[in-house]
Amino acid sequence: MEARPAIEWPTLALATALHTAWIALCLNHDALPWWGFAACAAIVSAWFSSLQHEAIHGHPTRSAALNHALACAPLWIWLPYARYRDTHLRHHRDERLTDPIDDPESRYVAPGDWARRGPFARAALRAQSTLLGRLAIGPAWSAATFLRAEWRARHDPRVARAWIAHAILLAPFLALVFWAFGVPPWLYALGFVQGGAALALVRSFAEHRAHADPARRTAVVENATLLGPLFLFNNLHAAHHRWPAVAWYRLPALYRQRRDELLSANGGLAYDGYAEVFRRFLLRAHDQPVHPLGRAP
């Protein structure tokens, strides 16, 4: 890999554009129909989540503090950026990918945890094995699951510091949105929180699967003409896990150069665009909620 530049201008330009778009949408919320605002807000929110993912991996500058400042705006309200960073970096321990205990982003549950779940929770987990269920239930389920885990970890000083910093940032943020800009809370929640999270879940839905071989746990969605840029090419997920420090705008060329190698390693786990993902899994389960091996070996 080539050395990183001091400033990655494409990512910095994107950060500027997304902050500007968020302010413009909030200022002009009453000039749009509610569904138009919600659709635009979902796109900006999901795109901002992709930007946060870039910042977690050390972009667009060599300063961690500056990267944090560019990505810490709490658009989803319930997710502190510092906690997203910590849990996502744990997710990048590829030898533990998909493990229901060690991988914070795993959608599987361990057999013992499944046995303790009630009928409602089991039905909700089964429903989220389909893409339609993930989009409908996933945003609220993700928030509730995350907050429950954070509450259990509240005595960890690192977790406590992250939430204190989040609260200090969130208070003026909410005052700006709901008081200064006058955005109705229900409309903001529908667009930026629910809609943005649902759109982000389209990306994550089929990007991992349980397998005994860690290299075969990560998929690729090729030919993502529209959603690829929105996800900052994280749809090329096997390439991102192989080279997590590579900037988003360099990833497509790198993937084309090393495609055969990556697909050979992951057993050919690739989809031809998100249209294939929707066609195959909108109403049909991608996998089962219980980890098939109990734990990732």
C-alpha cells in the first residue's frame, strides 16, 4: 500500500458536503413534503454513517482528534461515535467474525442465549433474517440491543467517558435541531434515525455469514452503481476487511486488481449488485439466527 497523504481531500470534501446537506435539510424541512424530507434525510444520514466508518479507520487526516471532530455529530442520536469506533474496531478481529459474543456487529445469537429468549424475541430475530424484516425491525432492534449492552457495561470507565461526552454534545445538537431549526421530533426520527439506519442495514445485511474458515465469512456486492458510493464502497467488504486502512475512493481500483485473489479466498461469496440481494432475501432468510457452530471457531 502507498503511504497515506496528510489530508485526503475527497473525504474532507465529502464531510463538508454532508454537514452542509444536514443543515440545509433541517433549515428547509417545511419546504418539503414529509416523505421528501424523510427520503433525503435517510440518504444523508446513511452517507454520514459511511463517513463515520472512514473516520474510524483513520481518514481523512493523520490527526485522530480532527477525524473525530469531523465524524462525531450524533445524527442517529442514540449512537455515540466513540462507542461506534470501539465496537467496530473489535469487529475487525477477523478471526472472531460472526461470533455472537466476541463480534459486536454479529447478528447471530449463541444457542444458550436463544434458549433463554421468549417467543416474541425469537420471532423478531427470525424476521430479521429476511431483508424486509431487517429493514422494518432492524433499526429499533439495533438501537435497543446496543443500549442494553451499553447499560450492562456502564461501570467500564471508557464506556462512561464516551457517554458523558455524548451527552455534552447531544444537548446543544438537539436544541439546534428541534428549537433553532424547528424540525418536528417525529420527522427527524423518521428520516435521520429510522430511515438512515434502515438504509445502512441494506449494506450490512449480507456482508457476513458464519463459516469455519474466517476468510469465507465476508462477502462482496459487486456492480453497486448507486449504493456503492453511498456506502463509500464498503460493499466491497472482503477487500475492506483485507485492507481496512485503504481510503474509500481507492478501494474499487484495488478490488479490480485483486478480485480473483479475494474471491478465491472467500469461496466466491459475491452478489451481482444489491438487486440480487433484494431478489434473493427480501422474503427469504439469508441465514438462521442461531450461530450454526455455536461460536465462531
